[in-house]
Amino acid sequence: MKANFAHKSIFAFILAALVDQLHKFYVIKIVGWQGGEYVPVTPFFDYVLVWNTGISYGLFAAIPAWGLIAIMLIASAGLAYWWATSTANLVRWGLAITLGGALGNILDRVFYGAVADSFSFHAFGYNWYIFNLADVAIALGLAALVWDMFTSKGEKA
């Protein structure tokens, strides 16, 4: 199957990575946050800067940044191949958004050695996931893929 790199979902990929990196550039380089800063916004949401040296919830933090970058690049290459060969629009959009978010987190590891996370939700004594805009893009892209999985009528993607 011929790969179609001119698909318009490429803009979602670029936008996801760009918005994430611009946000982090502003907070880290312009405002000057270094990590540990904390601004309460609501009783259940704080704006913070924490450095995640692992993956979700700090898993695999003992693996050096270059090792996590390699793993992320391999996984992204597989997703990029799927994107390039898929004919289903929703799949391509979901993969493009996911890949843009992944690129945002890869760039964090390259630039900073860890991923910068900023959004913290908590309630009733529980602190949930602290995340960034790249993570939002990844979650939205994966939601599109799940939606397609349950709503497609058996077309090949």
C-alpha cells in the first residue's frame, strides 16, 4: 500500500507538538520555573511544574533518558507506519494527534532529560495524574482510535 504523507491530519501532529512545546517554553524559559512551583487554581486543580523522569506515574524512572527516548522512538515509528498506511480518516487523525503528543514528550527528554508536567487534579485527599498538554493530545488521539474501533463497520484501515 502506498503511503500518503500529504494527509491533512499532519497538521494535528504539528499542532499537538507545537502547542505543548510552546507552553513548556513559556513556563520554563520565559517565566523561569525550574520545578516544584505550585499555584492553586481551584480547590481541585493546581498549576505546578514537576519533572517526570519515568513514564506514566514515574514508572521506569531508573531507565536513563536516552533509553526512554529510544523506546519512545521505536513505538512512534510503529505508530507512524500505521498512520502512513491507514486509509481510515479517524484512525489517521487519532494517530497524528497521538504522535504529536509523543513528540512533545520526546522533545522534553531531549531538551531537559525529563518530561515537564503542569496540571494536577486532586479531591477528597486523592491526588491524580499530573500531566501536560502532550499527554492530553495522546489521550485524545487514543480516544479517537477507540471510537473508531467501536464504530467502524469492519472496513480495513
